[in-house]
Amino acid sequence: FFRAGGFDQVRLATGADLMSLDQLDQKLWIALSCPTQGLEFDSRTLELLDADGDGRIRVPEIIEAVKWAGSMLKNPDDLTKGSAILPLSSINDQSPEGKQLLDSAKHILKNLGKAEARSITLDDTTDTAKTIAQTRFNGDGVIPADASDDDAIQKTITDIIDCMGADEDRSGKPGISQEKLDRFFEDALAYSDWWKEAEKDAAVHGRCLRSFQGCPGKGG
């Protein structure tokens, strides 16, 4: 303990101190809750701490977050360093969740063009737009042309965009959604069926062909 502001306060100096936080009598906590807004503290971190999303952070949520963070590290003392750089070797990959965290860190670094990096920084994890821009499949349901290495598939996606308009991928690239893909092929099939019907009647086919050739940007 130490004395500050007229109060006896608990000194949290080591990772072991933090991991034992759940054993501290709550009567010794200066505050038992705080809002997630209006504080001089990173708002995104506050949102993550607010596990139930009620706009307030309470003791159980703090304890849960500390326990989780400590369990993800081989040495909980890393929590007290206040460093913006975390060596990948510090991540505890002995548990399934820890292994997943390490794999995620490596995936982020690879997408940022830093596959050989041995540490990950705070900026690496917060620059979501830059990370996503280098990811072929980011889970947003929109597929840009360069998501495929196949020239024919790239051409098909480009043609659909030209005909139906583009949906914006999370990375900002133009792409297509499942809805537009389905609608494009439905319309293409309907057009093909209409053309086949016209071919059965030479006179109708001739009129259709002349009409098609007369459209701006169309060929025979």
C-alpha cells in the first residue's frame, strides 16, 4: 500500500499483482464503476472493456479483462511495461485461444507486408483499413476483381460491375455482392432465352438484331 491524497491505495507493481486483483476487497477500490464516454482514455479500449455494452465499466469487467490479458502472455509482467510493442514470442501459445491470438498477429503482419517481423505494434493492430486493404477475403460479402488470380473470373467480375454497378469493399475497392452476382446471371439467362426465342422467327430475329446493333456501345 501507499498513501496518496489522504487515502491508503494499493500498489499494483507486478503482473502477479494484477492477476490477483480479484482477491482485493472492493472496499479498497477508489471507484467501482465508470462511464465509457467523457474520459481522457482511449474510447475503443473502453468499449472493449464494457463487456455487457451498458455504457459503464464495473469491477467484474476489469477483473475479467485483466485475467484474459494476463493469460495471453507468457509473463504477466509485460502488462506493467506500458509498451506499444509486443514481441510475438511473448504471446502464450500453449492454449487454443493464445495460439489463435498468435496466428492473428502473424496474419496482420503478413497483410501489412511485414511477414518477417518478430513483434507487433499498437499501430499495426489499430490501422484496420490498411490491414483490410491487403486482405483478399475480409468477410464483408463484397468481392473485388483482384480477389482472384484467374483472368476469366476477374473479367467476369469487371463485366458485372460495368453492368450492375459496384458495391464498395471494406478496403474501398469496387466489387460485387452475392445479390448482384445472382441478379446478373438471372438477367443474362433471361436475355439468352429471349434471343433464342427470336432466332426461331427470322423476321423477329432480324428486328432484334437491328435493335441490338443500334444501341450505343453495342456490337453485333
